[in-house]
Amino acid sequence: MGSFSEHSMNNHSSAAEKFIHNEDRVNWHDKALWFVREKRDVAASSVKGWEELRTLAAAIKAHTLSHLDEYLLQFEHEASANGARVHWAMNAEEHNEIVYNILRSRSTTLAVKSKSMLTEECGLNHFLERKGIEVVDTDLGERIVQLANEPPSHIVMPAIHKKREEIDELFHHHLNTERSGGNAEYLAREARKHLREKFLSAGAAMTGVNFAIAETGAVVVCTNEGNADMGVHAAPLHIACMGMEKIIPTTEHLGVFLRLLARSATGQPITAYTSFYRKPKPGCEMHIVIVDNGRSEQLARENFRSSLRCIRCGACMNTCPVYRRSGGYSYGFTIPGPIGSILSPGIDVKKYGSLPFASTLCGSCSDVCPVKIDIHAQLYAWRQIISTRHGASIGKRMIMSVAGIMFSHPALFRAAGIGGNFLQKVLPPVLINSAVRRWTKQRDLPEAPVQTFSQWYKKRKT
Amino acid sequence: MSRDPIIEKIRNAKPPDSSLPEIDVSRFSDESGKAETFIRNLESVGGRVVHISSRREISPQIAALFPDAKEIVSCVEGVDCGTIDTGKISSAKELEKLDLAIIEAHFGVAENGAVWVTDKNFFHRSIPFIAAHVVVVLQQEKIVENMHEACARLNEFHEGYGVFISGPSKTADIEQSLVIGAQGPLSLTVFLEY
Ligand code: SF4
């Protein structure tokens, strides 16, 4: 590790500044995500034994990680016996080369792709485009951000940061739709027509993988839009790309995860489609690419390996007061929010060193996580590593920046009801005052929270 | 081929054995009526239920519910309201204008209103997705309580492809407004047979 300064990294707080500049948008973003969080709560409380399910899910994943090599080899054996071709990629470059070579072998010029955070992580779209292959993302949210030339800002709701009027403009420009003032039904219908043309003319369909079952060699993909299946069944070639931690031992174990995933993600009892791809359809090819790309390094880190249990439900983002206020782009990493903030320093601690500080350590992420990752404890552990190596002053300055995000909007601050908890844990008053000054700029200082804090602080001293 | 180096790295990195837990399914059973729960959940995800007591009722019901459907495929034995020659179809492209598909489900799941269908239930895997409207025929006695029971049954199926379908396709990607009918069907109706 070389020298470390705030300049050498993507600074979360300065990236957030762009987003929090627009108070209405922050307010709206915060509410939209909190609404999803509340739906999750209703869904979770309707299931008998929810906490037991979370415990089971955590234990199944912990077991699988402790035998990861065996399960991956078993999976490869079964999938090959089913007629799929299995490939292994050490890193993003190898993954992209493998996919490209498969596509080239069938002279593919157009590929459709359903949601896959892994291919985002590997930068696959741009790689293939440079090689002359058109890639069309077929999840509506992903198509929206693709047309806007942006990455997803959330792992389950990729366009959660976009207003309907912006989508209206984007579609008018790229798909020649009428201006509708942002009529969601009209825009979704137009996208449906546009994407159906692509599904029926694509030479290949790529998908992510939610779960890979070692026992049967099946890959399981969950969507609401039906876009993975529309692509895979129409094209002669299916390429499924998976991070190696997606493996689970048997179909019986899958039941536990399927009960947790959609409820944690959006409050639905299950996604509209849960598709089991086991054998290619007659006359067609199915390929599965298993990717490491830093996962085995994370597996070796005792304090952080449980982050590999993640099933990418997004619940920790929806509940995070910092994510809701600062937006997905402020993290500068493919996976934003609390889970991204414990995965990214393992990839590049210099670049992502500010992310573990982009948290109030309120613990809400760990409370909702369906696989019981102790996210806030890992955030704290990364902070200690970063502060020990590079001086406590960096940590302090970054904590102050988070305070700025929290204080940038007094209404949100009050609504979140986390002030006391947050302040008691992390902030001396001098930092709060200077953070508030730094972040509120032309805005008036939010009276209420500061007073509340001062009262609290006085009481505490006496 | 990076398989061996990856496996080697995992062997050096992985933690000591952590035991695989037993799943005691009885702890998750809540004894609510399976059919009512199925219906309630299916309706909550945008699906519709039609009760029938005999398969003979299916064709007339379909004529009444989908009066404008021209291209219809029936993959259910004894339901002969199909209008296109399925023997000739070999690609999804030929199904592009499909108005309605009728398929049979192996079983349903009460806790989420899902039905399980596989390669055995259709002659082309695109059928449950490309049709504008989908009708699924399900025997009421074949509803299981939850995904534990459902997944325990899946190894009876050795088909190359299977899917749990819970309601019609949907999206909320535009400002979280729910739109029924995304890239797949615009509606899903389950004909529940007593
Ligand atoms: S860390 Fe947990 S809550 Fe966050 S996305 Fe992963 S599984 Fe979901």
C-alpha cells in the first residue's frame, strides 16, 4: 500500500455533494427508498420464523464458503453432465475475454443481457462494444441507465435516482416516443415494444446468476420483468456469468433463500419469475462463467469473509440513512451502500478508503440483512485498519463529512429518528458544528437538530 | 483455463469447516388454508383466479374472458381452443403475435401464489413469456404451503428448464410506479380446478 490521502481516493463526501445539492431530489430519493424498506418490514413480519430463516441462510452460506472449492467442482461436474460448458475466470479481463470468444464463435453482433452486477463489475458492456458487439440491457431500469450512459445507482433498482420526466426525455430522444410528461405505463409499454424487437433478433442472451445449485448443476435467475427468459429462450446461445460465491449445496437450501430474497429486496413474496436453467434447449448452447475477481482474497480475510454471503437483495441500501441521502453514485463502486463499503476496500483500499466512513454505524444494515452479515461491525473494522495505517486525522475528517450529509437536510434528519444514536456514537460537537458549516453553505443552519444535540451534550456532561 | 489456480486459491483461503444446518420445515408451517392463502397471494401480485370444477369449462371461459384473442396456443390436454398449428413452430419469432397461451402447472405454492411449470408443460420455452396473456391450469389439491415444500419436490423434475411464475410480469423501475406487463405477459390467470 502506498501513500494515502484524501486526494488519492474517490472521496464519498465530495461525490455526495453533487447529489445533496438538490434538496428536493434528496428528499424524494430518501422517501422512495424508505418506502421500499417499509414494504420489506411488512413482508418479513408476515413470515412465521423469519429470524430463524435468516439464521439458517447465514449458516448455509457459511458452510458453503468453508467448502467452496468442493461445491464449485461438484457444480462444474453436474452442469457439464447437463450439457452446459463451464468456464473459469480469475479476473474481470479473463471473464470479458471468455464471453467475447464465445460470442465471436457464433458470429454474434447483438447480445441481450438481463441484470447482472457481475458484468457491471467487469465492465463487460464497454469491452464488448469496443469489439463491435452491441449489448442491450433488458431490465427496464438497466436500459434506462444504459441509454443515459450511466451505471446503475442501486443493485435492485438501477434507475432509482431518475425522475420520470428525465426518463420521458431519454426515451423521446433514443426511442422516438411521444412526450408523455413521464407516464410510467406508456413508457413501460414503449420499452416493451423496443425490447421485444431486440429479444427476437439477438444472437445471444446473457444473464446473471442469483443461485447456482451444486447438486443439480442448475443456475437460478430471479426477475420481475421476464426479461431473462425472453432473451434466453429466443436466442441460440445463453451465457450465464456468476461470482463464485453464488453457489449453494442443494435445491432444498434454495427454498430458504427464495423465501428471503424478494421479501428483503422489495417486499414481494417472491419475484414474478424464478427460472431454473439446467440444460440448453435442443440445438442450442449454454455456457456458465465462474468468476473470482478478488473473491478468494476476500475469503482469506477472516474479519471480512462473511461479506461473501451477500445475496444482493439491496435491503442494506434501502435502510441506510447515508445511502438514501447521498445516492448510489457517491460511492464510486459497482455495489454501493453498506455492503459495497465493506467489499470495495478489499479490492482497492486506496481508492475506496473513504467508503467505510460513509456510515453512521447505526447498525440498521446488519438488522435487515437476510444472511446476517455484521455489516456495521465490518465497516468499523475497516475504519480501524485505515486509521491505523494512515493516521486518525483522515478518519476524523471523513466522519465529519458524513455528518455533513446527515445535516444537509434537517427534515430528513428528524424523520430518520437516528440522530441521537448516531451522534452519541461518533461525533464530538466541534466536528458537528464545522461539518454543518461546511455542508450547509448558503443554506441556513438547521436549528432543531443542533439544539437537540446541544441539550443532549450539556446533559451528558453534567 | 483458470480453474486450477482458482481452486488452489480457495483452498488456501477458506475457513475451517462450518457445519451445514438441518432445515426443520415444521417450524415454518402456519396452518393457514392453502387454497385461500394461494388465492390471496396471487391476487396481491397482480394475478387473477377463476374457479372451475371441470376442464370442459375452460374453453367457454376463455372465450368469454379473452374475446379478442386470435392466436391461441393450448398446451393442456382436453382443452382444444388453440388456433395455431403448434407442430410447425420451431422459433420464438413465430410466436411473436401470440395472444394467449394455456399451460398446466405441476403444483402451486400458497405463500407466494407461484406455480411451477417445466419443459413438460409447453413445446417451446418462450411460451409462458412471449404470450400477451397466460392462463395456467392448476388442481387445487396440488398446492403446497411454502417454498420449503416446493423445493423438496423439485428433484422429481429432471427437465432441462423449469420456472416458478408468480403473477404477470411487472416493473417498478420508473419512479417506483408499478406497471403490470413488463417484458413478459400483461396478465396471468390461474384456473383453479376443484
Ligand atoms: S449485504 Fe445483506 S442486506 Fe445488503 S445486499 Fe447483501 S444480502 Fe442484502
